[in-house]
Amino acid sequence: MSVKSVWTAVRNTFRAIRNGEFLLRIRADKYYMHIMYLFLLMWVTILLSLQVDKTLARVGDNKVKLETLRIHHAEKEAALVKLHSASAAEIRLGELGSKAALPSEPATIIKKK
């Protein structure tokens, strides 16, 4: 094989690509359905990959939101526990002008006979 024949083959190949005849020259029309099937598979693969990426991004965002909500819940729970403490109730009653206070002695237990 000489350099001239190789150069001629390369030149003819580029000319066929430029003119849109390359697929016809290599008889790709026999494999049209296979090519279409391969194109469809690649398209579906790309689409599924994009959907997976979108789902993973949404999961990451939801994890951040969930952590924020957990912190918010813990703050609310701590505030609620503080509101239900006896000392907080006495302070609130004092602010409202009530004379009620915490008992100074323990409760007396009355037994039934």
C-alpha cells in the first residue's frame, strides 16, 4: 500500500463526509434500525441520568431543610419545657398581678378510712 493510495482514501472519505454520502458508502442503511435503537438507548440513558441527578439534588436540599426543622423543633420544645416549669409559672402569675405562689410546705396527704 503506497502513501498515495492511503492519501486518496482519506481524501475520498472526507469528501464523502462533507457531501453526506459517508453512511451510504459504508452501507449503514442496512443497520438503520440498529442505529436508531442505539440512539434511543443513549437518549434514555442520558434522560435517566439527569433525573437521578435532579433527585439527588432534591434529596440534599430536603436533608438541609429537615435539619433546620429539627433545630427549630428542639428550640420550640425547650421553650415549652421552660414555660411549664414551676418557677416560670410563678413569674408569669406575678407579672399578671396574681397573689398565687409556690407552696412553702409540702402537701398534706389525707387518708381515707
